[in-house]
Amino acid sequence: MAEFTMELNDEQKEVRDWLHGFAADVIRPAAAEWDEREETPWPVIQEAAKVGIYSLDFYAQQYFDPTGLGIPMAMEELFWGDAGIALSIVGTGLAAVGVLANGTEEQIGTWIPQMYGDANDVKVAAFCSSEPDAGSDVASMRTRAVYDEAKDEWVLNGTKTWATNGGIANVHVVVAVVDAELGSKGHASFIVPPNTPGLSQGQKFKKHGIRASHTAEVILDNVRVPGSCLLGGKEKLDARLARAREKAQKGGGRVKNAAMATFEASRPAVGAMAVGTARAAYEVALEYAQTREQFGRPIIDNQGVAFQLADMRTSIDAARLLVWRASWMAVNGKPFTAAEGSMSKLFASETAKKVTAQAIQILGGNGYTREYPVERMHRDSAIYTIFEGTSEIQRLVIARTLAGMPIR
Ligand SMILES: Cc1cc2nc3c(=O)[nH]c(=O)nc-3n(C[C@H](O)[C@H](O)[C@H](O)COP(=O)(O)OP(=O)(O)OC[C@H]3O[C@@H](n4cnc5c(N)ncnc54)[C@H](O)[C@@H]3O)c2cc1C
């Protein structure tokens, strides 16, 4: 276990500064354009691939940082640049983590490189879990996967929604029901390889924020994938289903929820994205308050403005500390006895929404225009309280964890 310190080591500082440089020089200048275009910023993803930021290797290196701070630091810097573009860069990671968490070594080696492509031909991947009638309530998922034993193929049917990179991805990871009796324990994840017949993009959503990130429905109409595309393999799935059926027959009891532990470990990364957006808006507001003069003095000379900035900075630092604590716990295998991962996501995402709104207020009329970036940051920040579990779901998870109640 790493020795406790509040300071980043030299290597971490170097990576942080390098990422900050990319965010400042490449991402931030492109932010307004891609927000208006509402399209995937392929040239920026390609730039990220060229310098090594868009690759599994980079995220694996950050993930294995023994302090746990590699991923939150990377997220904060990239999302400081711009949330929509940064999500286009890191969105593939959601699908890659799905394969890393559940896939065999062969599946990891086969599919993850195809998710990223290479610097000359970049690709993206999508993770498709949410459905029109299954958002917060994942257990009510309807997409079915049926095994065709004669052909050793799985047949997928259903409609997925809100998929980041859905329909434009080279590789889709799709969560589907294999045993409807077992609720979320009867779900399994499948790879849908490039150009598989039957998979198509439904509507592409026109969004409030993170508009450079592509979000769409994914339609699965008799999509046939080889047996080898079931993540983890059939043997492991059969054993898992048998255990779940046995527990269900015995009247359930407390089943350790593995998915919940995974969420606790992944939610701080979303918290770090929110910290990045909040910090970006705070910095713009601070500089503006120091230079804008009214009544013959900079507006920061008014306590009403200065105190807002003090509160903004305090909340951002508190959010970062919660994110770092949860990330450190995840990497050191500490049990999340108070749902500390959910806590960090809840506090950081609510902070981003509040701080970006305060930034607009401090910039006055200018804050309300697209000449300044804070209105975009405010629109972008609203996503953090919605995806990877809404704020209400985070509160529900925290409260149930504290009370020792099961989380469905
Ligand atoms: C831009 C964007 C990108 C996304 N990317 C992906 C992706 O890549 N892959 C993917 O699978 N999904 C993705 N999602 C889906 C996202 O995770 C869901 O939108 C989210 O889980 C909420 O589900 P919902 O939209 O159906 O809202 P609902 O679940 O319908 O919730 C509506 C409201 O009811 C509240 N609510 C629901 N249940 C409770 C409860 N028990 N107690 C209190 N309040 C409750 C919610 O908090 C919310 O305020 C994305 C969504 C967006 C908007």
C-alpha cells in the first residue's frame, strides 16, 4: 500500500502537466466549434491517439497507479479542457472496462484493440445497457439473448438507448437478459463485432450539453454473434446462473452484489470529470472577477462576489478529496462500507452544476453568451448528475449502504 501523502509524486505531476497541455492546446480551442457542430470530433480523437492519450495502454497505466490517483487526475485534466470532447476521447473506455471486467484473456486481446483502432484509423466503442424502460431500474431490462445451440450463436433482440458512441462504434458491448426470472442476476454481456447484420443506429439525440459526444439508440434486430462473443464464456455464465437460481430457491438471503462494488470503484471517475468542468468554470470566473471593473473597482472587491468564489473553490477542493479517497480505496481493495464511491460522484456532480451556474452569474451578461465558455460548461455539467446513476440513485445507494439494507 502506498504511504499516505497529500502530494502527487513527480511522475504524476509530469503526467498531469502533459495532459493539461493537451487539454489547453488541443481540446479547449476546439470546444466551441464541436459543441455547435454536435458531431464526434474525430480529428481531436486522432490527435489524442497520436500522442498516446487515446489508447488502452494509457488508461491501463493510469489505472495501475498504486495510489489510485492516475485515472481521476487524467479525467480532471481532460474534462477541464472540454466535457463533450473529453467524453468522445474517454467514452470507449466504458466498453473496454466492460470487457476487461468480464472477458477472457482472449476476448480482451481480440476486441479491445479493435475498439481503439490506431492513430491512422481511429475507432470508438459503445457500452449499451440502458433501455427506454430500463434506466435507473436496470433489472427491468428487456433486450433478450437466446442461445442457438446448433450453431453455437447468440441471437440478440431489443432496443438500447442513450448509448455513447452507439451506432458509430466499431465494437458494441451489449448487456442482455439470458434468464428473465433472475432479474439483474440473469444478465450477460456480449460483444457485437464490427459490421454485424441486424445492429443499427436509431435516433441520435440532440442534447442540452456534451454535444460533441455522440449519444444514440441502438436497435438489435436478430443480431447473431458467435458463442465466443459472450463475455467470460458459456461455462462461467452457466455456473453463475446455477448459483443465482440456487440462492433464489433458498429464498434469496443477502447476496453480495458484485455489480455494486464495480460501480463504487467506477463512479469516482465520473466525479473527477465533474471536478474538471467545475474547476474550468471557476478559473474563468476568478479571472473575470479580478479584471472586470464596476463602480470604479474590480468586482472581486465586492464581498458578494468574493465569497461566491471562496465557496466555489472550497466545494471543488472538497469534491476532489472525496474522489481521491474513493479512488484510493478502490485500488487498495478497501470495502466501500459507506458507499464512498457514490458519495464522491454525488458531491462532485452537484458541485459542478452549482459552480458553473455561479460562474455565469459572476460573468453577468457575458456569462450568458456563447462568447464565453461558462454557459457551455453549465450545460455540460448537467450530465454528471444523470449518467452512471442519477443523484437520487447515489443517495439511495448511500442511504441503503449506511442502513445495511440490500441494494437492488
Ligand atoms: C448523454 C448521456 C449518455 C449516456 N451514456 C450511456 C451509455 O454509454 N451507456 C448506457 O448504457 N447508458 C448511458 N446513459 C444512460 C444513463 O445512465 C441513464 O440516463 C440514467 O441511468 C438514468 O436513467 P433514465 O434516463 O431512464 O432516468 P429514470 O431512471 O427514468 O429517472 C428519471 C428520474 O427519476 C428518478 N428516479 C428513478 N428511480 C428513483 C428512485 N428509486 N428513487 C428516487 N428517484 C428515482 C431519477 O433520479 C431521475 O431524476 C447515458 C445518458 C445520457 C443522458
